[in-house]
Amino acid sequence: MSDAHETQSHQHEHSPAPELQHHEAREHHGKHHERDHHQKLFTLDQFYAMQKIAQDVANQQFKRMVVVTNNIIVSAVALLASAAGLITALAWNKAISDWLPTAPIFSIHDRLIKEFAYAVAVTLFVVIAVGILGFITSRVKGNNVLDL
């Protein structure tokens, strides 16, 4: 026999069968896995602290979403109320504009003068109304509704 054939034959005698090698590797991996499994990454107190932090973060995010949603709803309602107010104002403006030429105001017969008189009257009414609303709002915010 040649030296190479003898060496192959000698190695084959000393190496375990492939099935046995696979079993030994699995057993070695299993022992390593068990050792890692028993080794803890965090203590119980650390785990509870992380859980508490996660709950706090989730609660903060929920509260922020509630505030954002509330702001969106309030803004949408204010926008819709403003749009409805504008439509109402335009309707009244049209009605008054149609009525004004027929109304006997201080026996003024010139249409342009009547329109200026109307503009001044509406301006005075709005200034007084806004002043009253501002006064009421300041009392309500300060909770001094009854104090003058």
C-alpha cells in the first residue's frame, strides 16, 4: 500500500461516523444554548422599570394625540362656524342692499348716500357688539361674570 492510501485509511479509523459527528455537534450546541438560556439579560427590577418607562411613553403619546385631535376638531368647528357666519352676512347684505333703495331714511333720496349711511350704521353696530363680546369674554375667562 502507498503512504497516501495508508494515511487515509488511518484517518478514517479514528474519525467518528458522520451521524455521530452531527449528534455531538447538536449536543454541544444544546449545552451552549442552555447556558445562554439560564443567563439573564436583565434583573426583574430592571425589566419592571423598562415596562414602566414604556407605559409612560405610551401614555404621553396617547395624551398628545388626544390634544392634537381636540385641536383639529376645535379648528374645524371654528372654520365651519366662520364660513356659516360669512354666508349669513352675505345673505343679509344682499337683502339690505335690495331693501335700502326703497327705504325712506331721513328722507334721503340719493342711493349712494343711503349706502354710506348703511355702512356707517353697520360699522357702529359691529364695533359696539364686538366691544360687548370682548367684555363678556374677559369676565368669563377671569370667572368674574357678576363683578363689574
